[in-house]
Amino acid sequence: MANRILFLIILIGLSATTSLNAQDELSKKLSNVNIKGTNFITYPAYSGTPYFNEKFLIGELEFLDGTKIENIGLRYSSYRDEIIYYNTDLSTQIVIDKISIKSFSFNDENEVKRIFRRQNYTGFLTGERFFEVLSDGEIALLAYRKVDLGTCDPAYSKLGLAYQKSYSYYMYSAASGYSPIALNRNSLLSKFSKPNQKLAKKVLRKNRVVFSDEASFVLAWNLLKENGIPINF
């Protein structure tokens, strides 16, 4: 019994040491990188959530100069379209200057890797945005994970306001820019020529694709891409 207790004490000690070493290593990396940002100011408390990921998740930052920082706690604010990291040295949340970031990524709670890329949006309300890359390539499928603060039924929120998802999706290429796309079968097929629409329908039927949500749409997109059916864009 005494040996078992001693083993547990040693195991806990090693675990704590490993955690501290990891934090020290991250602190050293951060001290060598000039991360520009401002202290995070908490958002007003309304129903819904302003965040894409409510909890800080371990991820990676890539800056414009090519510098990468791994194993850093990140949280993406869909409400403000900003990336927040937790500074362990200062015990505070920092909003990183958007213009300094090239991309960031993290594994969500289902261990699915989510990759976001900063790009200049040239459509309505132009400016720098973070887009999630749902499928990459010469023509990419992107999602803008916007959350708005809007009015709602007072039965849902006493203040009559709530954070509400307002996601939008785009095809993107460096040559042609952005083209909105809806997550349904007709919208996807409309991006192909008439002859290629027949080929696309055949591939979708063969793979028994049912358009029901974002995941099924991305599956359909990737299947058509893998089969080399060209998009009109």
C-alpha cells in the first residue's frame, strides 16, 4: 500500500514538472516574438455565445514573417473577428493585432483541426477577415464565422438581445476573388456548366450524398474536386 502511494506521489510530481516545463518553454518562445496586441475587454453578457470556441484550445499561430508558435491557448471571437490568446506570464487574455497574423489553427473538442486564414475581403464591407478554410486548393471553400448581436424574443433573453450566428460561405481564388455560395445542392450545381452538372449529379448519386448540413456540403465539394469536374469561376 505504501509503495502504491509513493508511486502516485512520484507520478503526480512528474506530471506537474512536465506541465511547468511546457509552460516555461512556451514563455521562452513568446519572449522571443514581439506579439502585438491589446488586453481583452469582456463582452456584455447576453444569451448565446460570441465565440467560435468557448474554451481556450491548444493551437498554432503563424505570423506574416513566417514565425510560428505552437502549443498556445487560443480562442476565436466570431463576434469581433479577432483571435485571443492567454498569456500565462501575465495571467491575462490578449487580443492579437489582426494585421500581424497570417493564419491560426487549433483542434476542436472533437479533435478536428480547424484552420483559419487572414484574407482581404473585397466584397460588401471590405477589409481584413479571418476565414475558416473548409477545403483548400486553386479554388478554396471558405467560411466566415460571423456572430452578430441582434434583437430576440424577451422569452429567450430578458434584455431582448442575443449573440446570433450569421455564417456566410464563399468560393475563393486569387484570380477571381470571392463568390458567395449557399450550402445546398442547387447552389453547388449552379457553379458548373450544363454538361458538367450531369457529371456532378452522377458522382453525388454514386456516393449517396445527402445535403443536410455543412459537413455533407463539404463532402460533396471534395468529391467533385477529387473527380476533376471543373467549376465555372
